[in-house]
Amino acid sequence: MRATLLLELVLFITAVWAGGYQGVLERVMLYYAYEIDGLNPEADRTIGFACKGTFNTATGECPGGWQKPKSKGSRANINELLAPLSKLNPNPKKPFGRDSTGGVVPLADGAKGLDPQETAKYLYPEILKATKSNAYPDGRVPNPPPYKMMKGATDNYVKFLSDVGKMVQKTSKRGDNYEKHKALFEGFQKVNAQILDARRGDHGPHQIKGIKDKLAGSGVTVKTRTVGGGTNPATGGAWEEVDWRKTIADGVTDTGKSREQVAKIVEAAAEDFYTNNGPAREHKPVIDATRRTNERMNHCGR
């Protein structure tokens, strides 16, 4: 594979050692998906359903059937949908949702006025405390198994993300759903884009260290660039990743080698890291599924 081709691919291998701030954003995304799914006929709805009893991981089946989220009304609100996934109290003094100023979004407003980032920032420490993370306030937020979030899902998280994206796109094409509920679809797309940034940002330190280790002694110095706004909105930690193009360009100057030679050195380091590093290799399909969902959203309503 040509160096430039591999490096273009690596630009999108932005997996995260799953669990941080992005884990909370994905819960917010689930709420948007649930609201969008509510536009479909009741018999077709899948989001929010959980496997009743014990899921059979060997067969990928739910022997006990599927149950809707518990709610006081006909549809679950954000508290009722997300609380069981994070050991939270569904009836706290304040709703989970937050607007762009960090203010409370009333439960009756649903997703109207909801800001994904502010909501995730509020929920992040609450979830860590509820799950008794040993690393609070910078701990991990494990992804709930898909069979607790979607009817017919298994324990395959990649397929779950893909199926959610397909449902949203399909729903947007039904009748005038997109035009009448444009804010819902735009909200879903917004949080999905933020998840992409969070995955890249959380992965950055692992990527930078890994590539530095692989390039040690080569004379090529790893150059970095910021991701998203440059900092994790929930923790304030820096969001950076390898700047592949600048690493190669500066490597030519530093080593005196040709661009092709430096590109091959950097390519070998990247291939080694993403082939032999287990977490990086295993999480690539997750980020790919998130990217595909983002691409599908560009075609919603068309």
C-alpha cells in the first residue's frame, strides 16, 4: 500500500479506549435517536427497548423478549431513558437535559433547546459518581451493551451504531418528517460530530505516544495538531493527535531524506501501531461506524 494512501486511512483511525466523555455523548445521541424513532409507527420502533432477562451472547438472541423503557407517560423522557443505563436516579430534583448556557431543559420540552455538549458535561460527573469510578473525575464511562438500548440488538456495538444511523436516515425520508422535525435530525447530527471529535481527542495521547515510540531513533519527530476545540469540554484535558502531513514534511528537513523515504518510515510506524496495538485495532470499526452515520446524516430528508 502506498504511504500516502495508508496515512489518509490512518487519519480516520481515531478510536478511543472507550469510556470517557464520548461515552456520555453517546447516551445523549441515544436520546435523540429515541425521539426520532418516536416519529415511526409504534410497531416499527426499536430504540430504548432492552432485553428482558439474560441475553444469550452465544446465540445472539434475547429469550425473554424485549421491553420498553419504564416511564410514567406514553413515552420516556430523557431521565427515564438514560438513568437505567448509568445507575442514575430517574427522578432527581433536576432534569438531565441542559441548554447552550448550561441551564435546565424542562422534561416537557423533550429535545427542544437541548445542547448535547452541555448535557454531556453535566451528566459526566454524575455518571462517574453513580458508577463509583475509581478514576473520578477523569474516569471511564463504559458503553452499555446494545441489547439494553435497541430491540433486536446483540452485543455487537459496531452494528448497533450502524443500525441507529440507518434508522435515523430512513425515518428522515418518511413523508415530511425531516422538514417538520428538522431540529431533531440536526441535533442528532451535531452530537454525532461531537462524538467523532471526542473519540479522536481521547485517542490522541495513545496515538502520539505510540507513534513516538515507533519512530524512536529514526530522526523523525512526531508533530501534533489540535482536535475539535482543542480541549475536552468535560475535563479540560488537551485534545491533540498526530499531524501526519507535518510529521512527514518536517521529517524531510530534519533527516535530509527524500519525502518518499520519510513517508515510508512514518507509514511503517503507523502500520505497526494500528496492526499490533490491540485497542487501536479493535476500536477502528467503532469510529468507522460513527463516521458512516455522519455521512448518512448529510443525506437526510433527501
